[in-house]
Amino acid sequence: MRVTIHARTLRLRRPLATAFGTIEHREILELEIEDGDGFAGRGEAAPLEAYDGVSTARARAALEAYRDVLQAGDENRAGGELLDACRAADDLPQALAAVDIALWDRAGRRAGQPVARLLSDHGLDAVAVNATIGASDRATAAAGAAAALRAGFRCVKLKVGTGDDAGRVAAVRAALGPGPLLRLDANGAWSVEEAVRAIETLAAAGLELVEEPVHGLASVRALRDRVAVRIAMDETAAVPGALASGAADAVCLKLGRCGGISGLLACATLVRASGAEPYVASTFDGPLGIAAALHAAAALRIETPCGLATLDLFADCEHPFVVRDGAIAVPSGPGLLG
Ligand SMILES: [Mg+2]
């Protein structure tokens, strides 16, 4: 098996202020595998050090170890065996994701089927997605919500815990009108008491859910008992035991953290078994990661809007993922991108 690793820099149109620092560009590591029979598959590792603690150099070292594993030995080994061998060499989910995604892409191309179809006979044709607004003032937040509606979104996520939350939430709801979903993400900025007060006030705007209002399983559980709005875990989903805990109403899953498509399916199964609802978001992934997440979300029939409409944040990244009627169509050709 021939294996190539290619680093790709994606520049953001505007520096993005997040709870974990300002991001100006993304370093994505693309992995291509190709068989003797000519079928190729591509995947990517998109670690985001400020968020998941994994540097590009760390992910690259893991991918180089995987290249040695994949190039040695029988190329007809099953995908699961290849992944296990890579995991034994270096257990890094963000890098294993690249191998897993590439194997699914290759399997789809070989079968002449989209990846979602290999995963399920009953997948969705399109995956509902949200827009994200990080503006710190009311007017810009409202303008962002209006622009999201014009761009076809039916769900908007507003970052909160950053000052003037009440004013911005009201302005965004006014710009959206009553129909579209409004979701808040506090990135764990609040204590339980602060979250109770904030959510009681902000709920008047009509909220779909509040993502990561507080950090930690005990805090999420305590808060959920005290508010009438649905609570989702994002950062806290990385805590051991979180996925099966049933502590939140919904759990945000990331492809990198789960180790690719196979890991994401397994994580979603755990979440559903706990009675909670999974949804998927990118960590500003590249087109291959977004495609992989769309196929997985479609196969899982996830109807909670997913945070996968992030490619337009990049200045120079062509992609086929247009938002229509609040959703992105899943590529219907062979493999990941069709
Ligand atoms: Mg979040």
C-alpha cells in the first residue's frame, strides 16, 4: 500500500476569537492510501492544539508511524485490523481518524457507493446544520443572524458567557423571527449558579439547547435538574465516562476526538444508549473531515443540527457543501466526496 502525507494550511477569512484563543489559520494533515489495484482513499487529521491539546507535530509523528504500519505487510488486511495495528503503534484518536476516514473513502470508491450507504441503508440525504455567531455586540450579532437566514440556515448558534448576553440573544432572536432554532454555546464559562440565572433569563428568547454551559459531569448534571432548557455537553464529552453518563440531554461529538467515522458511530451508540441525543460538530476541519462527518451523521439519522457548516470560514477552500433549507446534501457519488 502506498501512503502519502500532505500538510495543508487553511487560512481563516477573519481571525476567529474562541473561548480557547484566537485562530488565524488551520494546519490540516491529509493522508492518502492507495492499493496495488489502484483504489485510493483520502482522510485527514485536524488536531486543534488549543482545543484538544494535540499539536500538528504530534499528529504528524503518529501519521508517520502509521505509514510504516500500513506500508508493511499484507494490504488486503481488513480495515479494522489495519486500524488496530495503527492504534498499537500510537494511540492518538486525532491521527487515527485520518486512517479510518481514508479506509472508508477507499471502501466507498471500491464499492462504487457513497460512504453513508456503506454505513446504513436508511441514511438521510441531507444533514441539518447550524450557523455560528461569535459577535460581541448586538448589531453585529443581529446582522450575522440575518445573513445566516439569507444563506439558508434554519438554526443559529450564538456564543455566550462573553458579556451582554441578554442584549445579543434578544437581538438575534428579533433578527431571526420566531421560526428558526436558536442555540447558545457558553464553552463552560459559567458556574452552576451563574448558568441557572443566565438560562432562566435567556430562555425567554426560545432556545433549542444550551451547549457546554458549565464544565464537568457533576456540574452538567446539577444544572440540568434546575433549568427547563435542554443542556448539551461539548468539551465535557471528553471526560472519561461522559458519553454513557446520560448527564445531558444532548452530546456534541467530534470526528477527531472519536478517532474517525468508526469511532464516531461507536460514540453515538453509547450516547443514544444513555438516553441522550448525539449531534456532530467540526473543530474547523478541512473538506475531507466535513465530508466524513456528513456521511456519519446521515447514516446515524441525526436530526439535531450539526456544526458542520464551517468551511466557508476559510478564505481559500473550495468545497461542494452548500447549505439549502437548513441542511447540507450528503455527497451521492462513490467514496467521501463522490
Ligand atoms: Mg461548543
